[in-house]
Amino acid sequence: MDTTRLGTMADTALDRTLAGYGSIGFLIRRRWWPADPRPDALAGKTAVVTGAKAGLGKATACGLARLGAEVRLVVRGRAGGEAACAEIRRAVPGARLTVDECDVSLLAEVRDYAAALTGPVDVLIHNAGVMPTERKETAEGNELMFATHVLGPHLLTALLRPAMTAQGSARVIWVSSGGMYGQPLRVDDLQYDERPYRPTTGYARTKRMQVVLAKLWNDHLEGSGVVVHSAHPGWATTPGLAKSLTKFAVLARPILRSPDQGADTFVWLAAAEEPGRRAGLFWHDRAVRPEYYLNSTRESAADRGELWDACQELAGLPGVVEEADEADPSAEAGDPGAAL
């Protein structure tokens, strides 16, 4: 049996048993996974990373800066963002970094941020995440996890579309979670109004929504030069994990990945050549992964359409991308409000 087949079989076994989610999976898989991007793969490019002041977001921003990108760290709280910048500059001397304040769970802030952002966007990474212990709503009345993981990123993608398509090529990456495998797309309860409220269930549901939206966005942007992917980091040690899943973080500490290991695939997706040729896929450890393990978690085309339409309506956007483009040519000319 050739080594390639052996590697594929081992990789699949690691994935199906969850053994690959920890640091051991990372260390084993890197023996056969695709090559690193060129050291200057992102030179002259601009990357926007949400939730970038700690954990996976900061590690992703650092990895992008190391490849030459100018990175905009989108954070809640400037002090935390500046501290992250200082750490990244120590790791990557000469890194070009900007701290942008924006709470992506608030649509008004997302609109203000997109309106103020000038210049091209080559990489957009939706990383910001939360897992409150109790159901919470934003000041705009949206459930917090849905607003942070789904609605805000959806709107930000729409508003930055002209800045991305103007480049002729760009990449959008949704940071999902392996936890989404256990939940279907619940279009009947997007805002998690049902009781009892379970944080891990709500988190997994919104992470499933992200994977579905990534595919939908890729379809809508086909031919624009913008490719969209989603990926999960495995089990990585982050401040969010320690706060939200304290017992798991303690018990799993010996096998957890470092933030850099968890962020590796996001950086690779942003910079390597292969992800530019294969779009709309779900990744982990630089390989395409199944989106479903259980038939009970598969959604219908009608469900996907309902999710899209709900996000469009809640974000105050037109119902269909193509109709918006046909109705107003200024969508491609740089009018964020008309872009989608």
C-alpha cells in the first residue's frame, strides 16, 4: 500500500474518531499536508480579522502578518486590540497592523465600520465568537450568538463586497466549529427562543449556520473573483474556551492545540494557492472535511434559502444578490448599500 493512501486512511481515521481535533492530530497531519504558502504570499494585501485581540483571532492575525499582509484587527475595546498589536509586533517585527473598533454583533456598528473603511480588502476572516451562559440579546434585539456569528458577519460580507470584488480576487473565511456536526440548520428558531436554553447547543447551531452561509455566499459571488470557505480549528486553548467550557478546558488541557495550531488552516486558506482554485468548502487541517456525519443534520435547499432570506431581511439587505446587482449597477461601483 502506497504512503499516500496510508496517509489518507490515517487522516480519515483521525477525523472520524475526533482524535485529530487535538494537538496530536495536528502534529501527525502536518507530515503529509499541503505545503506552506510562500513567505511573501500576502505581501501588498489587506486582511480584516474580527475578534482579533486574543486566541484564534490574534494567532490568525499574526500568521497573516508574517506572510506580509497589512492586517486590520477588528475588536471590541481598543486597549485589548493595542495589546494584541504589541504582541504581534514582537513576534513579527515590522508588521503592518491597524486596530479597528467594531462590535460585529451590532448591525449599526458594522455599517459604520464598513462605511469608514477605505481601500481594498483581500482577505476577510469572520472569527469573532461568544458563548454566553444565559440567553442574551443585543441592544438591537437579536440573540447574541446569532448576531455575532451569523448576522453581523453576513452584513459585513455584503458591505465589503465592493472592496473585495474591486481587487479581482479575494477570500472570505468563516471560522466555524466541529461542534456544528451535532446540530442541524434550525431555520424555525434562528434566534433560539425555545427553552431550555443550552449554550453549547446555541453555539453549535450558529456554527452550522456559518458553514451553510459560507456555501451560499460562495455561490452568490461566483465569477467575481471572491472565493468563500469555512473551517474549524479543532480543540484549541483560548480565553473563550477557558471561560465558556471551563471543565472541558481543564480536562482536555494536555491535548489542546495552541492558538497558532488552531489558526493554521485559516492562515493557509487565506494565502495558499489551492484554496483559490477550490471554493465553497469546509476545511480542517488543510484538508476538505465532510459537512455532515449524520443524515439527521442535513438541511434542504429550501432551508438554506430560508436562512439566506432571513439574514437578508434582518440585516436590512435586498432579498437576492443578483436582483440587487441588476437593479443598480452602482453595486459594483462601490456603493456599499447597493452592493447586496
